[in-house]
Amino acid sequence: MESWDELRVFLAVAECGSITAGAHRLGVDQSTVSRRIHSYEERLGRRLFLETKKRNQLTPFGEACLRSAQRVAAEMESLRQELRIGDDGFKGTIRIQTGDILSNRLLLSVVSDFLETYPKINIRITDGLEGDEGMQADVAIFATNTPNPDSFGRRLATATFASYANAQYVAEYRQKPEQMAWLNWDDGSPTPTWPKLSPPIADERCRLRCTSVASLVEAAKMGLGATVLPCFIGESERDLCRLTPEEVVSSRDVWIFVQPDIRQVPKIRTFLDHLYANIEKARPLIEAP
């Protein structure tokens, strides 16, 4: 095959399975695609397809050509991505709204690689919880089991939660768990209660409340009591261990939401693809059993 256009026609028919489907992908009429395929075969002096009533089945030669053509297509796509980095679509700022714990423990590692790869795109992260006066950013990342059905979102992973304390505290109270002090996230209400996602704990046993999960982590490491944390945090802290190994007390979905009118903007689309790939690598820790 002598040009990228010829390669595109062959790939469309081979991957779609028929001239009709290939023509639909290319947005041209069926007779044009059929004529181009027969012209290629005549030029090559070999058959690419075995024509049947319903599908265009590849010959062994056609299968070998398909593998090579797919590699070339992948290289072409990679080249296009590299060339697009210098376009205006790959400049500017992406505004991300999320909570501090998702930002510190998941997002920043993704952002670090992204900023290095795309030097003309900046990131602005603002703190906010789901429902805080609506979505005030291009992208929002929240942990919730009840996402807004009207939002354009995608579930990234299901974060598991477990009970943690420092090793000395666990050893001291393992035989008398009813005497453990507990540390609780404060939801800001006048009379905060133990979160529904956590195990049942008497309110009087909750000795410390705070609005920062990072502070809960530090308090647990200092031996002030036990607390419930996402496993991707607890398992990453050397000074903490689970009260009940391999027991998950609850789970919460991690969602990403995007303003629908900008989700195909190049800088947004590129960031989302980068995020999805990195979350997939971190999934074993996020969803730790």
C-alpha cells in the first residue's frame, strides 16, 4: 500500500468486518470502498479478503497486513498527539475541585506526571465537597455512593475503608476493644455523629473530632485512638495497622465529573485519559481487600 489513505480504507474494512461497515466508519459510499479494495489487491497481486455473503474475511496474507497496518496506525496516532501538544488546545489552565484527602493521596501524583508531560497546561486545585454550591470547576473528583444523576460523571474506583491505629495502641487494646478511644471526622454539624459508612461506635467513645482527614491520620499515628480510613491511606502509612486484618468495614465510590460542554476540549480530554490510566495502576491499593 502506497499511502495513508489506502491504509485507512483497508483498516476500516478489516476491523469492521465488511465493506458496508467500513464505508460507514469512513463516511463514504460502499461502492467507493469496494473499488479501492479491489484496486489495492490488483496492485499487490494478492488477495486481502475472502468475500463471503455477510463478511469480508481476511486471507492469511491479509491478516499479516492487518497486524502491520495497526502498528503503523498506532504510530500515526502517537505522532498526531505529539504534534497537537504545541496547539492552542494544549495550553491554559484546568480547574479541579476535590477534597483534600483525594487531592493529597491520589491526585497530586497524577498531576505531577501530567505537568511534566504537558508544560503549557497548568492545574488549579480547589478544595470542595460534593454539593458545595454546585460544580465550580472544569473537573471534580468526589467520593460518594449517591452521585448526582444529572451530572456527567464516571466511576473511577470503589475505595475500601478499614479501622486503623498505631501498632502499640492495637497491641494494648486488642483484648479490650470496648475501651478503645475513637477518632472521628467532623461533618461540621452542631452535633456530629459517627459516619454511616463506619462501624457502630458509641458516641461517648469518640474522644476527638476534626474536619481534616489528614489530622485524623496524624492523631492515630500518635496513639490517640483508632479511626476509620480509606485503605489507600491506611495501607500506605508504616505507623498504622488494621485493627482487624483483611476486614473491610465499608466502601465508597470515587467519581469524576466533567462539565459536559468541555469534555472533548483537547487539554481536558488529555488530562482525563492520563488520570484514568494512573487510577487503573493504583486500583489494587484503592480497592484493597
